[in-house]
Amino acid sequence: MERMRIGVLGAARIAPAALVKPGRLIPEVTVAAVAARDADRAESFARKHGIRTVHASYADLLADPQLDAVYIPLPNGLHAEWTMRALEAGKHVLCEKPMTANETEARQVAAAAERTGLVCMEAFHYRYHPVARRMREILDEDEIGPVRHISASMCFPLPALGDIRYAYDLAGGALMDAGCYPVNALRMLAPTAAGARIEVVDARATTLRRDRRIDRAMEATFALPGGATAEVRCSMLSRRMLAMTAKVFGERGTVSVSNYVAPQYRYRFTVEAGGRKRREHLGQAAKTSSYQYQLQAFADAVLRGTPPATPAADAVETMRLIDGIYRKAGLPVRGAA
């Protein structure tokens, strides 16, 4: 295979930025088809973005022999079902985060990916950007010493309470939509030790008045391997337009990044160590979209077998922590019967 032909399940708002635009910049990728529950919306999306084929249903798109892969930007509660169906149909999958509604589903998807031998990648796009890689490099180089505390956040305002991200049946909530980023970042930055895991210590939620199962904001604390601690904060109640920070406190210094989620727009990367403070500037490479880096990584995995940073198996641990946060906050796990 020299070119990856990919279809989109759902004409979602994120699809142009996450797939269509970067797809135009990567010669070996063709966004070839789209399907949506609303046929008119699918037709409009295809015309606007120059997509040749429109399928009448998701199932029809999965049955298209001309497609090698699918991108799934559906609501959270539909991710596991359609990822599994895509894998069983022989399609590689790039699924929006979080890949599933809970840990049990994540294990099922990871098993299906293993069984089929297909690429199944969770779309934590920031993980493929040079800023995230550089943060991890600094920690691996031991510049700030052993990690003692990690703080990560993602907060933004979402006042439209009718938004599907507030729908319990679709696995909604601030932790699912926003908080999965800092939880994943915590995992990326945390010290590792054989057999040791991150554990949720406590969590507190601010919930919707009309549905106390749904969190509009969440704070959680963690115990990390080696005796370190961590905290994660997320909110769709934020008074600021965006607050997305990740900070690691070591014995000899700190690493801090603002806008670690989409640094191509603007970021601030600071390292303090040895009594000195410096800014990390990653130049032109940092201006390339995290979505472009992600799509290239997906193409590399499909076309060349390059292991991605966020395979389906990796989603299991993220969802274990998210489930644990909900339980500690006294809220039901998403997707639970």
C-alpha cells in the first residue's frame, strides 16, 4: 500500500481540523469518503471539503472496499461500538479521544485490535507534537531530578447546556471531554516503575443541576510511583477562554508548558533548573499542527508499521484512571449499565 484512503464516520465539527486539512498536506493520505446520520449534512460536508464519495450509512462506509481506514469523531458513547465494527470490517482506525466510555470497553477494543492486527490509534493529537516529546526528553535527561509533583489542567467555557458533551447517555461530562487530556498528560509525564501504577486518591465534581450524573468540572489527586503526587483539573465552567497547563516539579527544578494541547497556536515552555530559568523555543517545527503530526503518525503506522504513541492498548490505562476519578467523586462510570 502506497497511499492510505480514509473515510469519516460523521460530519463532526472537529473533522476538518483533525483530518481534512492535514490530509491535504500529506501526499500519501486521501480523505475519500464520508457518512453521517443526516444525509444532507454528509452531502454538504463532502461538497465543502472536496470529498468524492458520500455513503448512506456508517455501515455502508465500513463496507467500502476502496477504503483502508476510518476516522471516528462520533460522540464518546459511540466510539467503542464503531471502532470495533470498523476493525471487524478490516479497516484501520483513528478514533477521537477518549477512545471508549470506560475501562471495560477499552479492554474490548484493545483485544479486537490485537486480534485483527490492524492499527487502532487514539487521537490524542498533542502527543505527536514536538512540545510533548520535548517535555518527556527533559524528564528523561534528569535535568530537574526525580519527579515530586505533577499538575495538569484543561478548562474552557461551554455554556450551551444542550451540547452533546453534557449528555450522560453519550458518555458526556467535563472529565470525558476535557479532563481526558490532563489525565493522559499525567500518564505521559509520570515516573515509571516496574509493576507500579498511578492511583486515584480523591476527586471532587461540580455537577449539572438537571442531571447530577454529569460533571461540569472535576478536580482529582493521585499517588504516583516513587512517592510522587499529582493533581488534575478540568472544567467546562471556566471563566477564562482557555486554561491548558502542564507542570512537573522535580527535586532540582520545574518544567512548565502552557497550551500543551495545541501548541501550534501559541505556547510557553519554561524550564527552571540549577538556579537558572530558560524558555524552550522549538522553532518552525512547533508551528506545524498537532493534527498534521498525528495524521502522519497514523499513516506511518498503516503504511510502514511504525508503532504509534497512542495505540488502543494505551487507552486502557487512561480509562482506568477516568473510571477511578468518577468513582472517587461519587458519580457513575460512563457507559455503565
